[in-house]
Amino acid sequence: MSRDLIEKIDRLRRERNAVILAHNYQIGEVQDIADYVGDSLGLSQQASQTGADVIVFCGVLFMAETAAILSPDKTVLLPEKTAGCPLADMITAEELAKLKSKHPDALVVSYVNSPAEVKAMSDYCCTSGNAVELVASLPQDREILFVPDQHLGRHVMNVTGREMLLWPGYCPTHAKMDPDEIKEALSRHPNAVVMAHPECNDSVKELADELLSTGQMLQFVQKSSAQCFIVATENGLIHTLKKQNPEREFIAVSDRTICPNMKKITLEKVAWSLEDMQYVIEVNEEIRTRSIAALNRMLDVLPKK
């Protein structure tokens, strides 16, 4: 069945001149058929540079919106229309407008895990990998409003020493992580390196040897001499870690650290998406233009690599 589905997907992707993107948290078989696997912004940037007419984004809504923002000339499809992000949904444009009205001179930094309308109202966007660098580069005399992830924001404050007003959003999947489970894993694997995502709460981050985005985790493992890693992020990343490093051992903190929205997309839904050209994700042109300005300001202040 899977082989027939994969052949169908390959045929349809050629016919549609499509590129398939899969976030690191997708199920393994969806990652395996993707043209590119990675984090949300990086995938959208890669897709924008291809000659594809269609982008199939195997992820959640804000990611497909970001692809539509960066590739207005391409058709962006989200294979499962109900694949949302609870963290992104914790901030709305209306709520941000109220916050800005109370702090009219503040700079707004929005995590890419936010709706397009919120990006459009922001001065800068950031990723979990560059948030520290971005905030450190901002004028010291300006107040900063950081939305929507309080845990990433607190990590940035701890590293940079900058005070920021944090929106009380959080990722439910990362919030499930229990420090006692990490301690238990360490008791079984005392030489393991603990890698944690900055979206984790403070009690988990305190146990981490490295605080890293998903992309940074992949890079870190390839450079590390360690043989065993405890991975404190959504468990989908372990598929790619094992694939890239078959000789290493990777331990999930818990079998509960699964994002249900990320797991909604299947091979069948990818095939149906290409076959029926569903579900098309579009972003209003005014919002798209303002959003891309916030993304470009982020890129402008970061060192070129």
C-alpha cells in the first residue's frame, strides 16, 4: 500500500511541478517522501528558491502561511486543513493591537510560530534559533514586546540580559515535558547529552546541556563526539536524528511529547492534497507585504552566514 501511495505521490508531484516540505515533527514516512525536511522558516525559504509551481507543506497552518508569504507566485497546499498550532493560536491581531496601544513606543518581536496577521503587526520576526541574536541587536533604549511564547522569551532574557514584556503563550507539547523524566533517563544513561528546545519550561531547561532549535540539534549532534543524547523536544525529530546518525543513541523524554496537530498529515493526505489541489492557503496581500517586511528586518540585522 505504501509503495503504491509513494509512486502516486511521485507521479503527482511531477505532474504538478510540486515541492513537498516536511517539518521535523512530521511522522517518519512523510519526512521520507519530502523533498526538504527542516524547520518552518528554513523550509519556506528553501521552497521560495525553487522553480516549483506548488508547495505542499506538511506541517501546521502558520508554516503554510509563511510559505505563502515568501512565495506569492506559488500555490501553497496544507494537506490537513485542521492542522493548527495551539501556541500560534494563543495570540491574535486584536490582542496584539491592545498590547501595542498600552506600549506605543515598544518594538514588537514575534516568534515565527504566530499567525500571519500578528507577523504583519510586528517590527521583527524571529526563530527559536536566532531569537537571542536578534534581541541582542535591538536598541537598548527601546522596550520589547515578545510574543507569543513566554518560555522562548524567558530564555532570550536570561541570555541577553534584556528585559522584555512576555506574552503568556506556550507550546502544550513542550510544556508536557517533566524534569523527573529527564532525571530518570539520565539515571539510565549518565553519559548522555541533554538537548532541550527553548520552548520547554525552566525546570526542563535547567537540566539541559544544550538549548537548541531543532535545526541546531541536528547540527550539534553531527559535530559532537557524544554517543547518546536525550532529546527534549517533539519526538518526530528523533526520526531524522537516527537517519542522519545511525550509530548514535537518541532517547525521547516521554512517549507523551507528541504534537497531535503535526501527526495529522499522512501519506494518503499528501496524495489527496496533490490530486485535488487542497487545501490552498492564501494570505491577504496587505498582510503578506507587512509580514515579509518583519521577516526581512530580521534578516537585515543578523550577521550574514
